[in-house]
Amino acid sequence: MSEQVPGEIYALLAAFTWAFALVMFKYSGERVSPLALNLFKSAVGIMLLGLTLLAAPYVPSLLGDESLRRLLSLPAGHVWILAASGVIGIALADTLFFHSLNIVGVGILSIVDCLYTPFVFLFSALLLHEELSAARLVGASLVLAAVLVSSGHRPPARTTRRRLLVGMLSGALAMAAMAFGIVIAKPVLADFPLIWAATIRLLAGAIALAGVALVSPARRTLWAVFRPSAAWKTSVPGALLGTYLAYVFWVAGFKLADASINAILNQTTIIFAIFLATLVVKEPLTRRKVLAVGLAVGGALLVTVLHEPVQRLLEGAAAH
């Protein structure tokens, strides 16, 4: 990757590749269980991140200092915190995420996915004592309203309304676990090289998943995911796009673009995902879904790039 390319382009690429990954994982989920798919994509991601670490000395201007010496200079306790973050945010969260994706589809889950940011602010307030402002509460309420609007959507084929709600709850729990996992790691993340941090989290999550797979009564079926099959046609591209490329593009965008601009461009995933869900997966684009997308995007903007001006406006109104 070149620093001559604007960071905004990398941020858009991150959103675009994750949207495509959702479609690939949706098709994979029709043949592979959520736990097996999570284990598989984690293994592929670890392999690709390992190759990136080998290449890091040759592109230090983009990836920074990813040397093993820098990693070993950090306290061991910090590594354990990252590992716990990976177990919660990858092993648990991604399995719930894939379970939800199988039930509700790409479009609805991309709306539920917007709960991630409000959950991050909530856990940051509870665990890190960061301010939970009125503007962020309003933004979180808009995202929650989007999810509630989505819950009234007509269930996908062969899915009951009760199962639709279960799928959305699974997606919401996935976002909560993902947010909790990253918030507990936040105090130590600044000290870690980014690719090493991602690799440690992913490796910890994969080890936890492998442990569950080893003791599961369905272990033969779970481990069969590593045998070449028709499912690889979508699970390998999904892992490449979602577990590796989207993350690397996010790193590049975070490094080269303003953080607030990066946040809003990353949120365009929901637009790409809805478009792909309609065009590729043939999910219906209804008025209810469009309304939910509008509420979700508005709420996400309110808790990120619009937070400060809206908060000042609210404070000014309260003063009068």
C-alpha cells in the first residue's frame, strides 16, 4: 500500500470489503455452522496476518514498528488482556454474529451491526469512566430505534417472526460482546503494534474455538471445515475479505485519514451491505429497511462525527 493514496480511499475500501465479506459469509453459513465458520476464518486470518508480520520490515512507513523485540518489551499482563479480548470479541462475538447472519440475512444484520458504536460508548463509560454525553445517548437511541424498526420487517423465507427476533437478539449480543472485548483492551492497545495486537486477539479467539471444537460431540463435523469442499468457494473469500483485507484497509485509513472522517466512511458499510443484499442475495429492499438504515446512519453519525457540535447545541439549549 502506498501513502500517496488518500486515507479516505482506504477507509472506503474497508467498508466495501467488509460488506462483500458479509455476503460471502451468508452463503457459507448455508453449509457451515457458525462455530466452524468462525474457526475457519480465524485460521485463515492468522495465516495472512502472519505473512503480513513477515512483510512488515519492508513496509515500515505504513505498518510501523511490528518487530518481535517491541512486542517482547511489553508486560505479559497486557498480552493476557488482549487474549481475553480476543476470546470475548472474536470467539464468542463472531460465533453469535454468524448465527444471526444465518437467520436474519445481510441487510437486517448490517443495521443491527450499528449497535456496536453505542455499546462501545456504554462500556467505555462504565469501565473506563469516559463521558456518556446527551448527544451520544440520543445517537444510541436512534440506532436502537433502527433495530426496533427492523424487528417489524417481514421474516426471510422459511423463518418465523420469533426466529427473526432471536436472530436479531443474537446479533445485538454479538455487538455487545465485540464492544466489551475491545473496550477492556483499550487501556493496553496504545502500547501494542497494531498487526501484533490483531494477531494476538485472533489467535486467542481461535484457541478458544479450537478447545470448544475438540470437546464438542459434533467435533468431526466442525473440523471437517478444513477439508476442501464446495463451501470453500465462499468461506475462503469471506475470510480473506473480512478477517484480513478489511482490517488492513482499516489500519491504513486510521493511519492516513482524520479519525472522524474515517469513522463516517467506515459506517458506509451499511449502505454497501444493503445494496449487495438486494442485488446479490436477492433480499427485498423495503421502506421499513430504508427507514431503519436512515435511523442507524443518523445515530452512528451522532455518536461520532456530529457528537461535539450537537452536544454544544444541547448544552446551549439547557443553559437558556
